[in-house]
Amino acid sequence: MLKRRSKIVGFVLCGIASICLSSSVMAEEKKEEAAAPKQQQETAEVKQEDVSKKVVAIINGENITQAEVDRVLARFKNQIPPDRIASIEQQILEGLVAQKLFLQFIKEKKLAIGDDVLKTELDKVREDIKLNPGLEGKSLEEVLESHGSSIEDLKRDITISLSLEKFFADEVNDEKIKGYFEQNKQIYDGTEVKASHILVDTRNKQGDELTAAKTKIDKAKAEVAEGKKDFAKLAEEYSDCPSAKKGGDLGYFKRKGQMVEPFAAAAFALKVGDVSDVVQTQFGYHIIKVTDIKKGEDIKFDDLKPEVKLDILKQNADTLLERLKQQAKIEIK
């Protein structure tokens, strides 16, 4: 929507929108509500108001209310299947917790940007809108309102983004950005890896079941190392992943955005024909074999410098967020 909106922190809530908007399910209008007696509607409105004031989380003494969650959800609620609303609300709450923690940190460290800097950034966004043919004749406020947002939301996002960028200034100097780019070209050049894996699922397992899962993956790894059986056959025998039917084949994938980070990092560290050690993710234990690599395109650092800088900032923001969560007093109602 707005190119300059929230360089670092926008992902906290905007990512939720992208998940929801991928669904083609549209909510039906509730005709019975339109036909309800006036008194019943007024009673429902009072109850709704009471619910909206409900505190759903307390972050270091500061409240997050149901109304705040509902306001974000309202941006795309009609495009979410009913059975997914609860999980999306949870994601929104997690985003609001992150937002609150960042704002508290910025206040504590006295990192907040000045009004003049904020005005300059808002003017840049207004200029973006003027240059966008699809938004011709619309003001910034109108564009934000059409997306269920407001000028205050934008000011907050800009404040968080630029304040954290100031805090991480030493991590995003030209030398460090260039060094990160050189070490991680595969992230940006479109390189794809084709891999197969053996997965022993550990989700919802504890105690003896978890021990048994580790024993199973170790046994599979030992058989892979012996080389007496083809990897595909071992995947069919040991893997809990649906890909087991295809010998563990997962097809091609890029370095970022398709596989969870521990898995992707391990796969891209291998050469064709190599097999990884046991890799643990939130899904369980994996053994990965790379079967092909499609080289990416030639790329230039200067063309990608802003994107690389943003990636470094996001990684640092993620790390900071985890530290703030560990140090904070967070009460989820």
C-alpha cells in the first residue's frame, strides 16, 4: 500500500493481513441480525461494548484491550474462514504485544524521533500517494481509512521503525551490510535447492514419545550413513512427512520464505549429493539430502543494498523482541 510505511515493524501486523487475504472465502451477511427487534440490537450493542473494553493482555503494567484486537481484525475479517478467526486473533495479539514492547523500549532508551523527522516521513508518504496513479485524488488519511488504519497508526509505525533503526545504526553501516550480502548471496540471487528429507515428527510429544522420536531419527541417520539403502527408500520407511510417498522429495525451494529457517539454512549449506546431520525444527527431527541446485542470477550489491539493510534490521529487531519478551512481565488473559 505505502512503500515507506513501517520499515521494520510493519511485518508484525501486515504479515497477518497477508495470511488472511490469501483466503477467497467471503463472509455472508447475517440477515437475521438486520431483522432483529430494535431492543435486541441495542442489548447486543451494549454487550459488544462491554466485551471491547475487556483487557486481553497486560504488558509491564500496560493494557491491551479486545477493542484493539478487533480493530485490526476488522480490516479483513470478512475474508477469513470462521474456523480461522481465533488463530488470527492470536496472531494479532502477538503483534500488539510486540508493538507495546518496542514502544516501551523506545521510551526507556529515549530513542523516539522528533516531530520534525516524523513530519518529513509523513510528507514522503504523501508524495508517494500523489505519484501513484491508482490513488489519484486521494489523501493519505483517505487511503489509510480505506485499509482500516489511521494517521495515528502510521505515526506510531514510523516512530517505532526509525527509532529502532537509530538504535541499530552500528549494525547497518556500509561495511556490515556489504559483508552480510557477500555471505548470503543465495538469499537474493534466486538460487533454488532441490532436497529430500526424512522427518520424525515431534509435535505434541513429550517424555517417552520424544525419546522414541530421537531414537528413531538416530537409527535412520545410521542407516543413511551405511549407504546400504537408497535415501528415498529410507524416507519411505522412516519419514512422518507426506513426502515420504515420494521418497522424501520436497522439490525446489528458495533460501528464504518457503522453509523454516533451521531447515533452509542446513539445506543451503550442502552440496549436491550431501546429507545433513540431524536438524531440529518446530516440526521435529530432519535428515536432509540435496539432490540438485539451480544457480541464481548475477546480482549487484548497490541494487540490493536497501533490501539487505532491511533484512539485517529485521533480524536485529526479532532478536531484540525475544529479549524484551524474556525480560517483560507479560500476562495474557
